[in-house]
Amino acid sequence: MGRKSRSVLRTRKNLCKAFHKFFKEAKQLLGLGRCQSNDCDAQIADTTITMIQHILLTLKYRFEHYETKGALFNQVREGIIQLRLDERLWGLFVELVKLIETLFDGVDEMEILERILNDEKAYEMINRLLRCEPEMKIAA
């Protein structure tokens, strides 16, 4: 039996397990098949609602368990927080430059920004503020 055949069999086996698990949980916990209606549309609606309930409960379970246990999820979440913080800090920096521009009336904000970025000491300080953590570089 080739590699591809084993892979297909494994995939089918996993799908079969997932289907049986869904069917068992849906019958026991969500009441699948308990609809007493004689109307076909009502039966379809009951089955659809049961499937949607199962999908939502499964999704909630995955989010709750991966959020607390998953290191990858935590790294991504921390990365997003870091990016938002960087964006907010950059926004504050731009507002500070605008404030300095109003103090130095007649000097353009782009000119002040160019002077700051061309100054080696100021550039190093800004770079230190916006530098990513070493773990974040590895995750990216």
C-alpha cells in the first residue's frame, strides 16, 4: 500500500470518527432526531439548527481551550498588542511633532521630522522605542 493510499485511508478514518462524534453529541446533548413534526421543512430546520448549535459550541470550545493552552495563539495575540502599541506610539510621536511645529511657527512638520530622522541620536532613540522583541522576530 502506497503512501498516498495510507494518507487517504487516514483522512477517511478521521472524517468517519468526526462524523460519529458529531452524531453522538448531537443526539445526546442537542436533541438531534427528537423533532416530532410530520412536515419535512420542520425536520430540515430542526436538523439545521442542531448543526449550527454544534458548530457554535465546537468553535467556543476551541477558542477557550486554545486561548489558555496554545502558545502560538498567545504569541499572535501579544504580537497584535505590540503592533497596536507601536501604532499608538507612532501616532503620539506624530502628534508631538505637530505640537513642536506649532511651537516653532513657520517651520514645516516634514522638515522637523526629517531633522529628527537624520539626527543619529534621535534616530537611535526612536528605533529603540519601536524595536520588536527577539521572540516576536522569530514568530514573524
